[in-house]
Amino acid sequence: MVKLKDDEKLSDVHEKRALFGLTSFLLECAKQNVTLDEIRAVLEESNFSPKRIQHFLDVYHQHKDSIRRNLARISSFEKAQIVDVNWRLDYNIKNSQSDKVNQLSYLVDLHTLHPGESEIKIVSMACSLEQLQDLVGKLKDAVRCVEKQVSS
């Protein structure tokens, strides 16, 4: 285990908590693609010694790309963002198997933007009224969940 402090006053439990906090900070910095200057400011505010700050920054800079690749592989922080939606209603009178279908279907185009890209991609889907209502209900639930997290 890495010794955080030469002083014996820091118990093993406190040392483990400090190491966990520092590791969490490192991962969050990589996730958010934080600059070295921003990290330096936070560590200076937290009364880290200049020597330790420089060591932390060196390690962060050396391993940042690798950490980000691994985080992208195991997490969902770089998912596409829906930026627009287009839809239309189609009414199918007949198809190749049947002379009379009389079925409504909604064609939905989700315009998505992936982090780090400038090109908008389109995800298309066709669904029935029930499927569309289910999708809208789930989106509303997701919005409520996010609003609850933001407010707490």
C-alpha cells in the first residue's frame, strides 16, 4: 500500500479512505477530461505539498489516455446525446402478404451527437402506437429520475 503520510497518527483505515478518495478523484478527472491546471488548483486548495502535486500530475498525465480508454470500455460516460427528434405517421393499407392491413406505424428519427464528434448521426425506428407510448413513458421516467438526482 502507498504510504500517504510518514506520520503514524494516520491509521490504516484513514489511509485507505484517503487513498480511495484520491483514486476516485483521479478517475473522475480522467472521466471529465480535466486539465492539469485545474487539478493543480484543486490539490493546492486541499493543501497538498508542491512535490506531491507534481508527482500526482505526472502520474495523471502519463496514464490519462489509458484510464479514459478503460473507463469508456466499462462505463457509459461517453454515450450519444439525443439532440433532435423527427417523426411521422404512416398508414399501411396493404402489404405484399395481405391485401388489407390498415395499420398505423410511427417512424421516429433520433438525431444523436457522440462526444468528440461534430457529425450528427440518425437512429431510425418504426413502432406501433403502444410501443411509442411505452417509449415516451420511459423517457418521462428517466427525466423524473434525473431531476430527482439533481435536486438532492
